[in-house]
Amino acid sequence: MAARSMSMASIRTLLRRPCLLTGRAVNQIPSALNHSNPRACHSSAADNSNKLETGLQYNKENWAPAYPERFPELAHGQKPQILWIGCSDSRCPETSLLGLNPGDVFVHRNIANIVHEADLSSSCVIDFAVGVLKVNHIVLCGHTACGGVNAALGNSKLGILDTWLLPLRKLRQENLEALQALEPAHAIVKLAELNVLDGISKLKEKGVVIDAIEQRGLKVHGVIYDVASGLLRDVGGGEESQGAVKARLAAFKIA
């Protein structure tokens, strides 16, 4: 599947607004205040085996004091421009990898970033983010070396995870020949891409998303995060033919 490289700077252009902390563009934030740079702001804790204890200490002594004016503002509400739907994997911290600040990204994460039509948790998040917070962008992010995707490519019994991974197994079934022709690591990436594209289709079938696209130009994006390089890349899925749009609206738009 062809995919375009997307750096952090490219993703940041989705916002098209200055950093809320400093009033400057994101890439102009001083490194001491940019919490996307852990080496600049948290190096002492990184070498300590008790990361919870050192993290709590860092929060009090370094992180919170870096935003003296921002937190009182956040106490009165939030106005994020992005809804990020990603994997629960600890290697994929959305706000950090985008170089953004508290209040910028509304987040839902689950195993393998799967969009289930009947999942109440993700449905509530999507409805609130799109219908109430009025986000301008939905980003569905998969990633390389995903354990959930790898599990769906295997045939071991996993208990409750088997039910959760059913959409991935169906995608595996539909693309079995292509996936079997790939090396294992490449198959994981391919299925992760297919999962993102499938999720985008499901998102655009939701009534609140349909209305927001029509009424105020909500954009839906699909990306893959490479955990080995730290880079995001676009996998498409946002563009549709007029015929596809017409068919989708005829089937899913509810007056």
C-alpha cells in the first residue's frame, strides 16, 4: 500500500493555530517547556528504575510549574481541535509525539486502535468530541510492531481479547493471500494499515461524524506511527469518490 511520509511538523499543520502556552507556533516552543522532548525535561527520571516515584516528583517540581498560566485556563474548560483514536501501547503517546500541550488533544485509546460499531466507550468519546467539543479533526492512528495486530495474525486462544480482535481477524480473512505473501513484520504493518482504513470507514458511518463533515468540514485522517523512528505517515482513507459519498449518505445519514 502506497503511503506518504508524514513528519511531526506535517501533523502539526492540522492545527493551524499557535501554541496555547506561548502564543507561538509549536515548533517554536522552547525545549525546556516542550514536554515532547523527554531528554530536555525528564532526563533525571529516565535513568531511575522507579519511574512512578520519580514521575510524581517531576510533576510537582518541573512539569506543573512550566505551565503557570495554562492550568487555571484549563480549569474552566477545554477546546481541543483534534480527537485522537489510538492504541493503548505505551510507545504511542499522542500529545508528546505531536509536540502539543494539555488541552490540545481529546483522546481515546484501546487495544489495536479498533473502531467497533457497538463499542459504547469509543462511541461516547466520538459523540462528545465531535458533537459537543466540535473538534476539527479526527486522527485514527495505528502503529508498527502492534501486539494486538500480531495476535490477530496468530491462532492462539486469548480469552476476552478474541472477541475484541474479531474485526482484525475479519480483515485478515479478507486479505489472507496478500498477508501470507509478506514477511511477518511487514504483515503486521499491512494489517495495521488495513485496520486504520477500516476504522475510517466506520467513523464516517456515524451520524455525528456525517453531520459534522457536511455542516462544518470535519476532517478524518488515518496515520501509522513507526515506533522505530518516531515518525507518522499518512495512509489515506480521507478521500472518497462522489459515488461512494452518495452511497454512504444514503445508507447511514439519519434525519
